[in-house]
Amino acid sequence: MIPVSIGIPETIRLDKEFYPASSLRRAISDFAEYLSARITDDRDYIALHIRFDPQYSSNSSTVVREFLNYALDLALKARFTAEDEASPDD
Amino acid sequence: MSTLKGMVHQTSNGTAVVVVQESVYSLEALFRTCYLFTDRCYLFLKRVDGESIEVHITVKNEATGLDALVGEFCNELIDQRVRADISRESGKIREIIVAQAFAEGNLLDALGTTPGRDDYNEDPLGIGDSSEHRNS
């Protein structure tokens, strides 16, 4: 589902509307212990270039899932926080 | 996963893929649903085309049943869609009720076209009368 090769940079295409760059940067910073990654901004999507520390090779797929789930959670949290601030009556 | 055949079109290794049609469930409903589930499962969103979004759902805990989790996710989608519809339909009324609760005057009769209606001593609704009536 989310293939990652250990030690080899993998690129995962992410939709900007679900994974904004700000959330990905924060997630990369928070997951720095487990993986190294950088993002490049294309016109239609964000490319996540990811490389694993070999010591986490046994569960790399899980770490990537954790990472993407965390980035999505950050994006949604930011979205709903902004909405709540815009409409305090709700 | 046969019970959700059509909407859940692929499963493998504890992962299900739910295809969400934007014409049925708004992005808002999808986002709110996802936000409720990020602590229970791994989610990955991927736009398939202009109309469809794939939601990859992977269980975090092996003990958690994927079928039940996907079923709950789909139900929550409907719930969030209905919530959005109701909010849109009753939003104006809710705003008026909240505004009235914090306002000093009668917002519905801001021009004062009904003299004495806001006057406490006038008791236009007869609240004092009914209270005395109950006590007697």
C-alpha cells in the first residue's frame, strides 16, 4: 500500500488539499528520530522524499503510516481550529 | 468486506480502501470523519479524480476488527453529512437564539413596534399570573 525501501529514498505523492506543506514540515520535524524526509512542491501535489534509518527497517511501513496519519491529523486540527476562530458562536 | 462492496473496493494486509464520492459526502464531512478516526486507525487520503477520494484505512491494533472499523467510518460519514445539512438549515435560527440570549433588548422587535413588550412590569406573556395561579 505504502511501499518504502530501506535506505533508498522513496517518493510519495501527496495531495495538497489533504497534506499541506506546513503540516508535513511539522511532521518531518517531529519524526526526525525515525526518518529523514524533505518535500518538494509541485503544481498539483507535494512530493515527499523519504529515507529511513536502517535501525527502523523492521517496521518502516508502520512508521510511514504513523507519519502520514500524524500529518493528516495536524492538517485537520489546523483547519478546524481556524474555522472555530472564524465563527466563535458555533 | 462483502457487505460494503462497491464502496470498499480493495483490502489487503489489514487495510481497506474506501472510495468516497464527493457528490454524496462533502469534503467537510470527510475531513470531520477522518479527524475522529486518526487516533484509532492509520488514514491516508488520495484523490482519484475530480469526483472521488480514496481513504486507506489500516488498523493500528491487530485486535481491532477492520470490518467493524470501516463500517463505523462509513456510518460516521453519513452522520457528518446529516449534521452539515441540519447546521445549514437551522444555522440562522441558531444564530438568532444565541444573539438573543446575549442581547439586552428584543432582537426580533428591534424597532419597538410592540410597545411595552420588553417592559418587565408589563409582563406581556402573563408569566407572573400563571405563577400565582399555580401557587394558589
